[in-house]
Amino acid sequence: MTLTAENLTGHAKGTVMEPLGQAQPGVEQRAEQAVESACHLADTAGPGAWNTAAAEDALDAIDTLAEALGTIGPEIAEALAAVAAATTQARRRLEISVDAEPETTAPVVPIAPRTASRPRRRGLGPGFQGVRTGL
């Protein structure tokens, strides 16, 4: 038996979130670009392929995406709070500076702040298609 969202809402109130609806202009396309970039990075990088700057950039991207998704609502922000803790722990293990400790007394752990050592990067624009290589 396959359960649909309609069937679930009748049986388990509060466990199925309302549909999100229509995305604002550009959001869906940029989210698609983000996942494509992440896949390209995963295909390219292996255990010996990383340096500190690349790892820091990847962790910043993870934090930024989690923070952006957290704006959907408090339940989503709470679910993604573990991401901030995980990226903070990864930074420590990689000996990348961490500006502040996440607050443990707050009901929702804030997303880890960006490190102050490098300025925030600007996007490459909506037409960016990636860098083609001869591979």
C-alpha cells in the first residue's frame, strides 16, 4: 500500500509539512546549479585532492545552504542545526579557525558564522556553466 500525503495527514497530524508552493524567481535554478556544482566537486575530489582553502570553501557552502534552507521555517532551521555543529567540528578537525561556539542554551542552534579570515565571495552570475576540462 502506498501512502500519500493526504493519507498521512489524516493519521499523523503534525508530521507532514504543507507543500512549499512556488519558488521565487531564480531560486529553483540556483538550487539546481548548487547541486550540479556539488556533484562535480564530489566527482573531482578524493582523499588527497583537498587543501585547507578548498575544504573551507566547501564548508562555507554547506553552512550557507543550510542557513538559506533554514529560512523556510523554525522546524527546518531546527532540523538543520546539526549541520552547523557538524561543519564546526569538521573545521576544528581540519584546524580551520572557528570564530564562535554555537549556543547550546538556545532552542535552535544558530548556523556557524563565516570565518573572518577571507571576504565573502560573490556569485559568478546566472549564466555560469562551470569550467570545462579535457577530462
